[in-house]
Amino acid sequence: MKLTHFIGGKEVGGDTPFDSINPSDTNEVVASYPAGGKAEVDAAVAAARAAVPAWSGASPELRSDLLDKVGTTIIARAAELGDLLSREEGKTRPEGVGEVMRAARIFKYFAGEALRRHGQTLESTRPGLDVEVWREAVGVYGLITPWNFPIAIPAWKSAPALAFGNTVVLKSANPTPAIAHALAKIIHEAAEAVKAPAGIFNLILGQGGVGSAIVEHPDVNAISFTGSQSVGGKVAIAAVTRQARVQLEMGGKNPLVVLDDADLDRAVAIALDGGFFQTGQRCTASSKVIVQDGIHDRFVEALAERAKALKVGPALDPSTQVGPASSDTQYEQNLRYVDIAREEGGRLVTGGDRLTLDTPGYYMSPALIADTNPDMRINTEEVFGPVVSTVRAKNYEEALELANRGDFGLSAGIVTNSQKHARHFKKNIRAGMAMINLPTAGVDYHVPFGGTRGSSYGAREQGFAAVEFYTQMKTVYVGD
């Protein structure tokens, strides 16, 4: 499959020197994609800029119809798109189809929000004047998205941008261009069907230089980025330097606290889900489990037994529970962190091995590392793989203190039967999202998403909060 850019309502091809590889079978090339650069970005931004007046001035019903049509098409093609996503990214087929359906629901949600862009009418303090407050489009949005949710995250960034009258230039992640291309094609077909202006949605494929060209472009009014802290910091500096809006999501090292009073089986199931499913490749994964002394040893033994029983295999194999890492780079990083944890004194209870299966792929047995110190790298740095560490805590107070350490603050969870501790935890945990007796991973599409500290910067994503980043306010005074 040879992919193209989408610029100004047209597919723009060229040489395709880069390949997307199936991580379940590295002999298979899923797609080849072009090397976009500054010229393509300039053309896409120019097309997006030209489309802003007509799109922002269009009836909200037109924008709603477009997004609803995109959502309906994705639902109708969910099986096909789920297979493509799983082949390209490596998550199991049920996980791939589930993500596709999430993307569809996001578009349908914002189809409704397009009709609900509220304003206010206020009385002035001066007689004879009225005050109106509107929300209006900002302009061109540059969206830079990761590989771990390669259709859902582009959806939750592009849907609100389009819903509120903005236009989009999307740079998808290098390992997953095919599913991004499929989404772009669906959006373009829907745009043609409702007679939307050409250029409202543009996709540029290519390596890191594409992202830099978007971030630095003077005609891009806002940047939404999901990725690492190191790259996010550079994006923020470049955007703020030229006074563009910026929104950053930069991962997490999410703690799951397990207290002595927790139901053991429930706690293990929650940790297993949050730590290992979707191959641990979730920014909300609970990769650090803080366990109170009284339950610690039984918990580690039970979690190790459940982790060892997980079936690792090809993404499209119906029996697979944990797919491969998405790329060779991520695979080697996962294995390296297991070695680092052992070198720093952690005890590898199970897993952490390279696996050789019928097809060559980036397969690793889920790893559980116990007896770790809170300050070890395995507990302070994001691994982004099926690697879970445990830390002992004497009591709830120490567990909370340990959970609040570090530079990340995306999601955090607690497993307990104590209402007192659950209530205290949700008020005092330094995280953007708190989960009570649930995995740290797994959030709905219609509620705000984001963290504190080094996990997030700027306005929240998703749900009703998205209007804050994707619109600007105008205050209008009306006299006689």
C-alpha cells in the first residue's frame, strides 16, 4: 500500500521511501509513505488558511453533518479499520476495533458540540449598553499525534477543531501512517459529500522535520501535541516564542495504590489490566504499583501468576491477550528498562524475556519487578511497555506520599474498601485523573482528559473542556 499526503482536498503523492512494518510479523510491510517536508507543510498550511473564512463562517449544522458522517463511516468500517490498526500498531484485534469505535464516538460527540457553541448576553454597568460574549474559531491547528492510539488521538484533536470552525494540518506518528491515512480519506470523502471547503483537513506524512515545520510555521495559530516530555518542551518553546496557542500531553508514570483492606483478586485484576493490556503502551498505564506491607507478598505472587499466564502473540490471533511492542525502538527500550531495574536492585519475579514465535515480531513476556526503591528509574521514568514494578508502603499515608512523587501527574488509582481512604485519596492525589477501585487506564471520550505537573500543559483535551482550547472569546458591546 502506497500512501499519500492530503493537501487542499486532494491526494498528493510522491516517492515513498519509508515503510510501516507489521510488529507481529516484521517480514510484512503494511504501507510505504512519502517523505514530507517544509514544502508540503507550507502547501497544507496555505490550504488550511484559505479555508478558514468559509469554514468558520459556515452553518454549525454543516460542521455537525460532516463530523456525524465521519463517525457513521468509521462505525460501518470498524472491522476493516480495526484489522489495519492492529496490523500496523500491534494491539490485539479487540483492542484495535475498540479504539476505532472510540474514534467514531468522538466524531459523533463533537457533531453535537458543533451545535452547542454557547455564548452569553450580559447587562453592562452603563445604561443603554448590552454586552455579548461569543466563542469563535481560532484558525489553523497543527496536530502532532503518537502511535499508541493512532486513530483515537487524531480524532479527539481534529474533531473539536473542525466542530468549532477551525482547520487542521495533521502530522501522524511514523510507525502508524496507514491508519492515519485511512482516517484522512474518510474525512475528505465526508467533506466532499457535505460540500465543505477544500483544505479544512490536511495530512502530511514524514519524519520529525514535518512536526518541526508545523510547529514553527507562522500561519499555524495553535499546536496540540501528544508525545514525550523532552519533545513537548521544545514544542512549547517554539510555539510560545511566536505566540501560538499550545496544548501538550506528555505521558505518565501512573501509580496504583493497593491497601491491605483491598480484595486481593480484584486488586490483581485491576493491576493486570492497567499494567499489561494494550502491551502497556498507554500513557495512563499503571506501571508502578504501591502495595501496603500486609498484602504485598500475596499480591506480588498472585499478579506474577496472572501475568505469566497471559498469552503473548500476533495482534490478529484470536487467542492473543498481549500483542507485540509497536516498533523495534520501543521493544529494545522495554527490554533495556528491565535490565536497568535489575541492575539497580529490583527482583525480576516473572517475564522480561524476548519471545520467539511462529512469525518474527517484537514479542516480550510481561515483566513484573518487585522489591524496588521508589527512586529507581523503573519508578520515575515512563517505560511504555508491559513492565510493572512494585513498591512497598507501611501505611496509607506513606503510599500517598510515594504516589505523589515524581515529575508526572496524569492518572492515579487506589484499590481499597475504605471509604475514608478513597475520599482522601481523590482529594489529595496530585494527578489530573483519579480512579477508585479501577485501573488507571481507561477513560471515557466525553469527559476531560489531562494531567498535572509534567504530564500536561495547557487546556484539557476531550469532552466539554475541548471548547477552551479550540475557540477564543470575543466580547462585544452594543449601544443604541
